[in-house]
Amino acid sequence: MDCPLPAQYSMNFLNSQFTKSIDQHINAIHSDLVAFRKCLHRIPELAFEEIETTRQLREQVELLGLNVDHEKFDTGFVVDVENNPEGKSLPLVCLRADIDAVNNSDEKECDYKSQNRGAMHGCGHDVHATILLGALSALAKQKNQPNSPEFHVRAIFQPAEENACGARYMMKLGTIDGADSIFALHVDPRLDCGVVAVQSGPITALCDEVEIVIEGQSGHAARPYESIDPIQAAAQLINAIYVNVPRSIDPRKGIVITFGSVDAGNSHNVIPNRCSILGTIRCHDAVQRQLGIESLRRTVDGIAKATNTKIELNLGKHLPAVNNSPQLYEIAHRAGVQTVGENNVIPIELPSLGGEDFAFYQTKIPGFLIRVGSSSPELGYPPLHSSRFDVEPDTIRVGVGLMTRCALLASQNRGIQS
């Protein structure tokens, strides 16, 4: 599928020759970026384990002649690129890409299939990181060039998005101190490559981790009446939660609770003492979130009494919703139009029930996350986190054009306020 960038755009502060040079550079490096993305796709690493991923990215950034700030980071890094020959005080615009993988097995048949068992780039973070590398290359190419606009851009290669810890880790180390705005993108396999979706306001869900521990009493599988079976309690509890919690709130508001892990015992004929269940609860409204949690607690208490088990409910990390700044909407929308054309920029009709730790940056500075179409009928629209997830290669070309333009447009927008 071909999604070439148009040769020229009407940017208020840029002449057509400059925009043409940006697009020519992006097109020139596209094949190298596609090859590098495949390299990252082969070596997926889980949250805070992105050692080789970080090394590969650093190596490529340093080849651009940029100085990488990495010593204070275990994984991930930041790098600034600036065109400021007169030493002015410029807005600091951040571009962020996550770099970690998901805990899943890669079942695709291709030459860039994951080589690391139990890890794969099923959420497109290899694509995000490659796009940010390409944007850095496009911006670095414009330093000290005639008619180039002034800019100060900071690229944040962030670890550990999947466990919702990476953004806070990078913020704690000062990555957005003094910044005026921050932009990111996320591939969207529900949309065709060449389509860009932008929307101000909330676009993801409030998300809480859920851990449930059921304590029973072990015994022989032939004599369950002599034991207290935590597995049958878990089966009842999961079904009861799936029914009760969604029916406890206004269905127009939407809530979803999903369990992704049930762990108990290790034998065919032994009823275990303990069963643990891990999952998430997600919704769009803080009031409905509280109602859902209260229903969850009541259901846990009821099943504990009914099964004579002891059940402990713990809520783990809380993730706020990504809330796109209305003040940055025009920048994101204009960048989309200039990258893929007005007919291919669409609104996000409904917020996702997914979570994204980009939201933590937005609690400190104005931020905007853009969804970028990454699939096609030929690819088959494989969903995020699936074992066959992949993207159309030209997603990278679109993403680089989009992020480069967001950086340049935001660099001219002084005094942004959330």
C-alpha cells in the first residue's frame, strides 16, 4: 500500500521549497527506517528490560550527530535537536515514543518475527520509536539551513509504557522540565494506512489494575468436601463480576472489566490453597468508576461468603485518561492535513477503553496524542496486542511527516496553555 507524502504544503511560516526538502528527506530515508523497524521488531523487550532496544536507537541517533542524554536512565533516553543560531528563548516542544514490547508470543510468519520468547511488538512501539527516529533525522537535516524555522525539540524514547510506569519514571528524571508542549502518536490497526485521527478532550479510559487473591484449603481432588476449593470460587467470582459490574452503572457511560491471568495449583489431583486473578477495570467517567469499584467489592464479598473462602481485593496502579489539549488541536489537525490531506483526517468518534501512560505527561504540560492508521484489507486489520499484529510499512512515512510537522508548528506557537 502506497501512502506517499505530497511534495508541497502551505505552511504559514514555511515556504514551499522548505516543505519540499522535508518531504524529500523523509522519502529518501523511508526504506532505511522500514528496515530498522524490522530490526526492532525482532528484538522486543519488556518494560524496563529494553537494553538492546535502547542501544540500537542510541546508535542511530548518534549517527545523526546528536548528543544523547542517557547516563541517568536505565533504559530509554532523551535527545534535543535545536535550530537556534541567534540563541533565542524558544518554546521547548517534546515528542515522545514508547519503546517496550508486550508479553505475548509472535505467531506471524515473516523474516522479522520476534526472536525473544514471550515478548513481541504487539502494540506498535517499534513503529513509534522508528517514527521518532525519522522525525529527529528530518529536523537535524534542517539545522542551519537557509529559510529553516527556529525550533527546540526534545525527543523522549520512553521505556515501560505497558506497565504504566515509564512516563512517571521519565518525568521524575526531569525530561519535561521547562517544556511547553508534548506530542505523541499511536498506531491504530482499525484504520487504513494514510488515515489520521485527531480529537481534543479525553480519548482513552481511566484504568485501574485489579488483583484478587482467593484463600481456600487444600485437599484431595476426589474429596472436595474435605477442602475449600479456591478454583471453583474463582470460577463463580469471574462470572459474577462479568455480570454484576457492567450492570451497576449507566450503560451509556460504558465500563469494562477483563481478567488476563488466573493462577492456581500445579497438579491434576490436588485442590490448591490459593488462586490469584489479575485484570483491569476501565471506564470514561470518574463517578461511574467509583460505582463500578463499589460493585466489584460487593461481588467479592458475596462470593467469599457463598464459598467460605477468604478473598482479598487490591486495586493497583491507576492510569488517568489521555486528555488532549484543545489548544494543541489546531496544530495536530493542521499537521495531519499537511501530511495526508484533509479528506484523510478524521475525528475520533468515541474514546477508547484502552489506557496510555502518555496521560501522566498531560497532568503537567499540554499534550496531544494522535491516532495513525496502520492497516489495510491486505494486512487484515490485526488488533493491538494480538499474536499476529503488524503494520503497513508506509505507516512510518506518514508518522514521520506528522511528528515533524507537529514539532515545527508547535515551535511557532508561543505561550501555549493547558
